[in-house]
Amino acid sequence: MKIDKITKEISKKKNTDMKILLKKIMTDNIRITAGFLSVVTLFFTLPFLCAAEETSEKISEAGVTEANEDFSDQSQENNYESRVDSVAISDDRKTIDISVTLTDNVLETYKDKKLYLFELYPYQTVENIGAFDPVENKTIVGDKYSFSIELNLNSEQLYARYLCAVLEDSGDYTVLTETRYIDNYEEIADRSFEYPKAASKKGLTFQYIADAEYTGTSHTVLNVPINKYFTDDTEYGAAFDYCGTDYYIDGERLSILDSRIKTYTNAGIHVYLNILLTAPDESQPKCLDCLYSADTSSSVTYYAVNSSNKTALRYFEAFMAFLAGRYTSPNGENGFAGSYIIGYEINSNRYYNNMGEQEIESYTDSYVTLLRAADVAVRSVYSNARLYVSLGRNFNQPSVNDKTGVNIRLDYSARSVLDMIAEKAGDIPWNVAFNPYASNYSLTEIWTDENAKTDFDTPYITMANIQVLCDYLKQSILLYRGQTRSILIAEFGISADPSDTAALDKQAAAFAYSYYKAAALDGIEAVIYCRQVDNRLENGVYFGLCTYGNKESETYGERKPVYDVFRYIDTQRTLEFSEKYLSDLGVTSWNSLIYGFDSNIYSERRVVEESSIAENNILQSYQSYSLFSFTEGELNGFLPTENASYSEIRGLSGSGDIENAGSPFVLYAALRPNGTDEYMGISRHFSNGLNISEMKYIALNIKADTSVSSETVNVLFRIVSDRSGDSCGVYEGSAEITPGMWTKVYFDISQAAENFETVDNMTLWIKDKDGNKANAEYSLSVSGIDSYKKDMSKFTRFVLIIVCVVSTILSVVCIVAVIKVLIIRRKKRKRWEMEEEAIQENKVKDYEIKRKNDFRRHISNADFSENGENVSGQKALKLRIENIRDTEKGKRSHK
């Protein structure tokens, strides 16, 4: 599509800007180094100069061209003066609101013309703008414009970008602004919970879950090839709808992935999903051929998804949204996996992200389209989902081995790819997944790697100079909204020939050095070691913590010295296992190698290791309570997770067996080992935690059976606390039992109970003491699990007796006291009554005396004549005396 000139003045300005841009490109890309490196760098620089010159000629002819995406958070150069200021989803999720600002020059040139708003999808280019219909238009009368278009969430609209253009009289569109993607698509996500925390930074690429748990693994990476999951089987495939299209996922593969992620999550292992595209095979549906670019090579490890193809991109978008929806559910139904690595070492177009020969700019354009699509797909489902760009160790070197000639259209340096992605996609929060192997894979003494320098021009970034990558990402051009992007060490290994004892010790030393150095850096979120077991197919390198078995049937054999260093590196015993290898590094302390070394920052997990106890060691004050019983025929949440084929409830026959088991029904698990020293068994996850704070002992009634002759079976009982928090506690109780016999095993968990209020996971494992036998069959039966707590019934009875005795005594005392009080009160009343009676008697006596005295006084005052005179006076006196007596008699009667 021909894009006309706006004005001669604009054209001149663009040419001037391009000349400045060319000078910057030349300055940034041409570095003077010595010898062979300078020649290689020159080969890298030439295509950029040629591409820049071609771009300059096109601009001179056409006037304008499409700019790089606008990054509002960074100071990027912009080829357009006018701009789309914002593209935001409205709060009600019904519209997309776009704000545009035009320059005075554009306003003057196109006044009264229509300003057209275009909505372009990732697979659509600005060069073909004439083939698309605008979604809205406004008449140009001022410098500020607002558009509002309807949002359809069940469509690809979230992936669209927007720009403005005018229609020239010639019928061609002239683009006026840069394109801009939706700024806030993560706000429509229904899930926004905080991203889970891991117990430590230690991770492992592994095949065997029991060993990964035993070594305290907190992170791992699972490869997920997109082409292996889609199917055209509409009958048995797991169907889902995305943007109005039905897709089908292979049900069997999905079930396996569900099981792995769920098991790992329950075990406290944080999962990263590495999204890959592998070579097609005959069983692959033809509809997936669109995923591959037309110019791809055959016989490569991985391919780049063809982001220029509409159907391919839709498959990719649908798959990413499906994964995010399935593995970030708040209820954890299928486990949690919220981190996604897009591709593998994408700076290698030749081997690991093949799309055919491409200039680095067009190559990164294609990858950025994929990266943006992935970000929209996952963060519109779970707003805190994380995205990672995978890069190899060759920081300033082409991504090709020494035996292969360099092709600058296939072999890019990690630095050049990283810089271009930052330039083109600096506005989205991607992180870096780095694989810092030694420059020579077989090198054990990684601290001697001469290709690992301490400046930004280092040929390689390895674990010996990993701080260089941390510092590089702190540059302003690489920041996201002012914050440094996180680094995931997704894969690294240290080789040591199992037949070389000295090399094995150096491997242990090198791992400790690597982990201490990387884990102390704030910019690094996880350090994932590769691998668990040596790979038979990797000739000349031996990265494993263990050797592979001596027989083809044995997946792995003996543990190397690095095994124990790895197991304890992030625990309180870290120095106990690492300091013994300091001499291999030529030093006497870690401080001399790692500035500010502090072992406390690595002690993120506390491991308590104890042996079983005898039954007679259980204190009598503790009573047994059933924690898990299988008599009702229920599994009680126990799953066959570690080298277990299946688990079920089985009924026992025979009174003797039932009596020894203590139950007619038991939990049975069929087991098959992968290695001589690997545990097998079952586990139980507690989504809300199991409170053990009041428990002192736990007892297991178990039986182990083997198909081969074995004298002793080792038992390991594990409970893990807060695997997804800021601290982690692990209790491991070991015991030995005789196969074929029911045995009750007791563990004192008081130390764990004091430190862990709750536990999140419980596992019960066994292994043959003399080494698991290849092709042998093992089984584990459990009739019950008991806990021991303080016997509250005895204590309660004792307290009640004491209370009763005390109450009785108090009652008797109270009764006696009351009786005494009553007696005293009765005596006092009687004494009062007697005193009152005496007072009354005295009053009567006093009255009688007074009356007699009055009588005598009256008699003495009476005048009697001898001749009978005053007879009437005598009568009167008698009457008076009688009245006195009657009155006195009445008073007495009243009283």
C-alpha cells in the first residue's frame, strides 16, 4: 500500500530523523573488539545498516511509514508527531475509549477532513490499511479527539491495536499516528489474587516427584508443546470455546498435565509452563500445519509459532487463555501454574525457535506479536500472571556452536534480541528466563570460565557472572514502569564425570557457589538446576544430581556428592554440607568468593529429621485419637502420588490379618520404583491446613509387601508446613519395618508442633533398605493414622473430684457458720427478753411502791372526827381507793 507524503516539510523532518536514527544504529551495533569477535560483530552490523538504508529510501519516497509501538512508560523515539494518547476499556466493560492528539501542522493540513480510527489485529499490517474499514471517524476541527467503540469480550478485540489516518484525494490513506494497544486489558480479569510465594529460590528439572520433594524443590519447569495438545477428535477431545470458535484438546494429555500440576502444587512446587512448538509427526492434525512458518528447517529441536498467520495466532491465543483459565483457579482444582515461558532460547533461530532465515528485526517483530498475544490471553484471565522471554547464555556471541558456521540470519546474540524486544514491547511486563550454562557445557570448574567477563560486553553470561545480567536489566530502556524485570534462571547444570571422584567434588562446590551467588541477588526469583538424573543421550556431559542406572531398566542409580548439597543448600544446615567443598574452590570461606555472604539468607527451610520411637516412650498423660480411619471405605484424600500406580480401599480376609491391622478395611497403594534409592508412596494435601499444635505423637499402622526377598523396608513419614509462604518447615520421621507384617510405628512430632501451627502436606513413603529392585513390585497398606494429645478426660475427672471435695468442705463450713450465728442470735434474744422482763417487773414494783405511798399519803391527809363526823369524807376516800385499784387492775389486764 502506497502511503503519500503529508507535506514537504514533514518529509524533510522524517529524513532528518532517519539520518539521526541511522547514526544511532551504527553507534549501538558497531563495537570494536579484538580478533575474531570484531569480525563476527561486523557481520552482525552490516545487515542492520542495509536494512536501515532501505528504510530511509522508502521514507523518502512514501513520506511516512508505520512506527514502532508507542511505549508510554519509556522514552522511545516516535516517527509520528500526532499520537494516540490512550486506549482503555471502560469501567463497565462495554466500550473501548480512545484519546487522540493531533499536531498543529496536521490540523492545518487536514482541517475539515475526516479523521478515521482503525482497529487492526496482530496479523494485520499498517501497509495494508487500505484493505480495512475504519471503525469510527470524526471531522478534523481541533487537536483533541475522543472515540468510543463497542467492546465485544467474546472476540479478538482485546488483541487489537488502534491508529488514526486520513483519506487523501488520491484514495490512499495517510497514517497520522502510531499504533497503540489496549492499555488496561488486565482489569477485566476475574482473578486478581496475589501471586503465591514459594518456600525458597531452589528449583529442579526432574522426572521423579518423590525425590524432588525429598530434596526440597520449590520450582520446576514443564514443557508444553502446543501442537501436541490440540486435536481434531471432536468426540473424545476436551472442547472449549474461545472468541466464538470451538477448539479441542487431547483429553489424555490434558489429564496427565492436570495430574502433574496438581501433584506438584500440593507438594509446594511452583510450576512454570514452557510453551513450545515441536516437529510435526504423522498423527498431528493437518489443521495445525499453519503453526509453522513456510521457511522452517527440518530436524530442529523447536519451532517458532507463525504469528503472521491468522489461524495460527488464534490457536496460540486460545491455548494460552485455556491454560491460564485452567491453572489459575482460586480453588486450585487442577493446581496452579501462572507463569509462562514463550519459546526456548529464542536467540537461536537455527535450533530452538526456527522460522527460517530472517533479519533479526523481522524475526523479533514476529516474536513480539506472539509475546503480546500471550500477555493479553493470560492477564485478561488472571491479572497477576507472568510472562518470560527465553534466552541462551551467549550474550554477545552468535547462538551457534564452534563447529557450525555463523549465519547472521539464524544465529543471534541474546543481547541483540533482548534490546530489540525492549524497544518493540517495552510497555508490557515480560520477564527474562535465562539459561546460564558454562560457555563449555562440560566445564566443571565454572569459576574459571574465561568467556564469562564482568562487563556488558562479555561473550557469555554464566552462573559465574550472572550479576552482569541483573545489572544490564537495570538500564532505563529495559525497565517496566520504573521497575526492573525479574530474572528466572530456568535451566543450568554443572557437568561431572561419575568416574572422576575429584570432578564430583568440584561439581558439588560449583553448585554451592552458583546457588549462593544467584540466590543472594534480588533480581533473581528462582534458580532451577538441570537435571535430576544424568541423561544417557547427552554424550560427554553429566549434569545430574544422580547417575543413571547400570542397567537399561534402571532410570537412575547412585547419588552424587552434589545431591546432599542441593538438598540442604536452603536449610539451616546449609554450611554443614557446603563448607567441606571450599578447598575445591581454593578458598577457606564463602565470604572470600561472595561479597557480604550471610548464610542466614539461604536458610529458608527448616528441616527436622528424627527416628521413630518405641511405644513405651509415649507419656501416659497422652491419649490416642483417630486422625484417619479407613473403616468406612473412604480414601480420606490420600492419593497415589510418588511412584504409585494406583490406590484403593481393600477389605481384609482372615481374623488374624484383621486383628493385626485393627480394621477390616485398609488403604492400599501399588508401587513401582524408578531408582534404587527413590521413595514410593502416598500423600494427602490439606487445602486449609491441618492443626498439629496440640499433637505430640503420630502413630501409623502399616504393612509393606514386596515381590522380591527383602529383609527390611525403610519408612519415611513427612509433614510439610507452609510450602507457599515466607517460611517452610519440614518434619521427616524415619523407621524400619519387616515386610509382610503389620507394624505400628510411632513418631514424636513435638518439635514440629512447637514450630508449625498447621501443616499443608502429609506423605507416607517406603523404599527397600538394600535398594529398590528393578522390575520388582511393592505395595503399601495403611489401616489407620492416630494422633496423641493430652488425655483431657482424666484431667477433667481429676479437676471435678477436686472441685467436689472443695465444694463439700466449703458447704460444711458454711452450714456450721450459719448454725453458730443462729445460736448466738437466739442467746442474744433470750437475754434481751429476760432483760425486758426484769425491766417490766421493776416498773411494776416501782408502781406498787408509788401506789402504796400515794395511799398512805391520802390516808394521812384525811380528817376523821371521833363522834362520826365527816362520814361522807370516809365514803369518798373509799371510793377513791377502789377507783385506784380498779384502774391498776385494768392496766395489768391490758399488759
